[in-house]
Amino acid sequence: MSITNELFNTVLRHASQEVSRKEFLSLAGRGLAVGVATSTLASCQDKSSAASAATTPTTGTPASQVDGSTIYTAPGGLQVPSSEAASPPAKVPADLSKPIELEAWKSDVDPQSGPVPTPLPPDKRVGYALVGLGHLTLEELLPAFGECKKSKPVALVSGSPEKLKKVAQQYGIKPDSCYSYQDYDKLKDNPEVQVIYIVLPNSMHAEYTIRGAQAGKHILCEKPMANSAAECEAMIAACKKANKKLMIAYRIQYEPYNRQVKEMVRGNKFGKPKYIEAQNSQSSANPDHWRHKKDLAGGGALPDIGLYCLNTSRFVLGTEPTEVFAYSHSTPGNPLFKEVEEAMSWQMRFPEGVIVNCITHYNTHDSRFYRVNTERGWLHLDNAYAYTGQQLQTSHAEGPAKMKTQVVLSEKNQFAAEMDHFSECVLENKEPHTPGEEGLQDQRIMEAIYQSAREGRPVKLQPVQGTDAFRGPEPKQA
Ligand code: NAD
């Protein structure tokens, strides 16, 4: 047997953990040129090409022995140390869904890395059609597919042929998978599309969800789910009738820091939660934008950004509010707030006396945080509702000391996590964690908030028993 074949067989045995590290390194080091092991591993199916690639360098000079050390002469003449390429022991399950387990080296003094990613091969990923090529789609969603492991963009829907052409080229979408709004229903004839992701102005969510389900596709719909509870109910019914899944894109419920807060609060880390303060504010300047038109947006700051305070409080606590009391404001004469509210401040009563105070504003500098105040401490999440940059601080007392802790987690693209969760639901026929019912409940609460602000009195809500009453199973990898 040639040394290359012997090494090849050793690599295979090593991959299946039949050889020791010592045995492997000794074989790999028998005078073979740099790169043979990795070339062999990479080209397991083609032994002969791996062997010839390994022994025929295309640039530079092969390694040579000088004074006992191995030297490689790079193109241009520089001599650099040459190390024997080798693959240390690793567990490599054949099952693509199981992570490769690499040789460990970190001590438990430092945070441990998560498992090696297990991306699905491109042909096994769930195909998405993105409807609406505005800020969210172009700035966040399409780039996020680069971090997805189970989802891929395969079709686009837009009113702009120029945008369609350019974006399709940028993301490798086939020209015949680009549709105008008039051609939207033709998505039903595109077998590559399994999910339609609706990223349109709020008033269009209901129609495009219903038509999408009728076209035989699963629906991921942006928040707020719609402009009324009645529309939400119609969307849920249409998806049920078509036997298609419906998920609302509550990215925060898939974001690691918010999930960490939820775990700590639900586990009574610092005693029971007592009250939450939540704020989501930003500033806008274009009165012609759909966000400032009541019929397109449904409302102002509340459904657009205040919704994060509402939905995240429900998510962190797990229970449902029983009563709301609200106050809204729009500066007279400001064209931005002619049709929709500038600010909404509201209080929600939750079971066991938990109080949640929220404020959302369309006319202040960007500010997005919440603090959960508990019996024996607090958890404060800054940039809580932002796309990145979450900062979690906790506080509790230990003897004479106030212990403030900064909790640092690996950031994760929320949009990728959210889309991959929905893809997993499609692939494994599971209920989404944030189904249509979750969006409907928020819509019902927002309607009560508007009613309270209008009438200047508290409004009672239908009591809901238990926890996570409107959520599906927990996401697998959030
Ligand atoms: P945008 O204005 O940037 O894009 C909306 C797109 O809708 C436009 O590009 C256009 O192609 C299309 N459109 C079709 N008919 C239209 C009409 N009559 N008027 C205006 N646009 C029309 O808006 P966006 O910020 O991308 O928001 C889209 C949706 O995504 C909204 O429902 C919004 O609430 C939601 N959103 C969610 C997040 C999040 O973090 N999950 C963030 C931003 C927006």
C-alpha cells in the first residue's frame, strides 16, 4: 500500500475514532508535503486527485529540512517555518444534523463555545419568497439568510422591476422567481417556495397572508400581525383551512438576551417578578411615509414599536394581562401625528399583582430598554428591542454589598434564528413558537389600550389561565 493510501485509510479510521492521536500524527508526519491530510479529508471521494494535489505544490518550494527544522520557501524567496498539517482527534457523525465534535482545549474557567453549527445543505433548506423590498427586507432579512442554517431566499415580490432585477442578481434569485404584486398568486406554481415572508405595510398583512395560504404556502408575517383582531382571526382561519402554518415574526422571542431574561425571571432567580418598566422610542421625520397613515399603519408608535414592550413583557412573564390603563398624546399641528399617535403610555395588570408600565414615543431619541424588578433584585436589558447591542445587567444584595453583574452572551442574528425556527417547523411539521394566536392576543390588548386612552378609564381584558397560553413549543436552538 502506498503511503498516501495508507494515510487516506488512516484519516478515515481517525474520523471514525479508531486510531489514537499519536498513531495518526506519526503517520501524517512521514515526510508528506504540507496539506496532504487536509486535502485527503476534503476529497475523500476522490483518492487520486487528493494525492496528486498534495504532492504537487503550484507555488513556492516544497518543505525542506534545515538544521533539524522544516522550512518552506514562499514565492518571492521568504523562508517560513513549515508545520505538518494534521487533523486532531474529532468525532464526525455521518448524520448531517449532528455537530462535529472538535478536540476540546478550553478550561471551564472561561465561557464554553456552543456546538459546531450544523447547516443543512442548500438543496435541503426551506425556500422563502420575500414580499416587499423595503428597509427591513433589504437591510436585515436578506443579509440574515447568510447566517441561516435551514432557510434560503428563492423568490422576491416587489412593485419595482429595477429593485427586483438588482436584488435578484445580488442574492442569486432566478429571474423567473421575481414577481410583481399583480403576479403574487403565481407563487403557487413555484415549487421552490415553501414559505412566504410578508414584509409589507401593516394593513396589507391580512390580504397577503390569506392569498399566500390559498396559494398553498406557509406564512411568516411581520409584526404587528394586522390592523384589527378581526383581521388576525381571518388570517388564522385562512391558514388553518389551507392546512398551512402561520408564524408572526416576533424576533425578540428568538434573541438570546431576551431569552436569558425570560429564563431568569421564570426561574425566580432573584425572587418573584413584581413590576416591569419598558420603553421603546425613536424619532421619525417623513409624514408621507406609510407609518404615518392610519389606514396603512393601523396606528402610530403603539403597533409599530410599543408592541415590543407589550409582547416582550408577556413573553418574559408568561402570563396574560387582566386590565390596561392608557394615555396617549399627539402634538397638535405636527403633520407627522395628524393621523397616528405620537406617544402612548400604558399600564398593564398581570396575575399576582404584577404591574407593567410601558411607554412608546415617535418623537424622542432612540431608547429601547426594560427592567424587571423582582423581590430580591432586578434585571435590566438595555437595547432590549434593538437588532444588536443588547446589554444585560442584574443587581442583588449579598451582605453589605450590592452585587451588579453584567451578563455577556454570544450575540446571534435574531432574524436568522427566527427564520430557521420557522423552517424547522416546516421541515418537522411542528407548531411555531409564535403562531398567529400570539399576534391576535397582542392585537386584542392593543385595542383595549386604544379604548382606554380614548375613554380615559381602565379596560378589563378576558382572563387567560396558565402560562404561554398562545405560544407553541420552545424553539430548538434559540
Ligand atoms: P418599508 O416602507 O421600508 O417597506 C415596505 C415595502 O412595502 C416597500 O418597500 C414597498 O415595496 C412595499 N409596499 C407595497 N405596497 C405599499 C404601499 N402601499 N405603501 C408603501 N409600501 C408598500 O417598511 P419596513 O420598515 O420594511 O416595514 C415593513 C413591515 O415590517 C411592517 O409591517 C413593519 O412593522 C415590519 N417591521 C418589522 C421589524 C422587525 O424588527 N421585526 C422592523 C421593521 C419593520
